[in-house]
Amino acid sequence: MQISENFTLEEMCKSAYAKHCGIDNTPGPIEKANIYRLVLEVLQPIRDEFGEPIIVNSCFRNKQVNDGIGGAKNSDHLYGAAADIRTQSNKLPDNMRLWKCIIRMMEEGKIDCRQIIFEYGRRSIGPQWIHVSINHSGNISKNNQIVYIK
């Protein structure tokens, strides 16, 4: 099901772990609503501004999937309110361009995120992926928090 010009519900729920283990990773109505908000308010605007394809490594994860991959106990992914994204090339310098685009958009008020996390990689070169999330009823509200994970 197409959510926006460049994103589908299926890609927001895909999980190699769920597929491998035969786990149904279908979101409920609240999680689905969060996914739609995440795509329409954050991911599609980033894609439009960046001008290149964005790959979603992970978005919605049900509890069984999240536990199985070692996700945080109260991860925003459980609520369909977070996505781990990267560039199509997945080269750190290209991911850095995406990171800078997201930060600029946030600073200009074009997107509003709960958290933006630079995941692994090196600050001088770029992240392995970028976690973007929105506020939702399952977690304490945050406003454009920037985090670096080594």
C-alpha cells in the first residue's frame, strides 16, 4: 500500500528477522497511524529535499521482533514512530550528506522530529545509518534531540 510518492507500508514493516523466524510483523491501527505520520511529515519531506532515494533499514517492529534483534525496551520502532534510514549507496560520505540535509531541515523548521540519531560510523565521515523518530503517546515527548552513537 502506497503511503506517499516514495514510501509504502510494506517497506515500513519489512524485517529480515521476522521473515526468517516466521513472525507476523503487521502493525495495529495506532502503529499504522504513527507510520503514516512518520512518512508524511518526516521521511517524504527528507526524500524530496535530498533528491535521491532513501532506504529504510527498519521502521515498525513488533515486540517479538524488537526483542529478537536486541532493540531498546521502549524503542520508538515498537510504535511505528521511528525509521533507520540510509542512502542508496550506503557509503558513509553519502550518509553524511543525508545527515546534514536532515539537520538543516530540522534547523529550518521543515521537519519536526523526536530524535535524530547518528548511528555508528565516524563523525568526520558519516553514519552507518540515521535514526529519525516522531513524538507519540508511548514515550516522553522530545523535541529535535540530536544523539551520536559510536
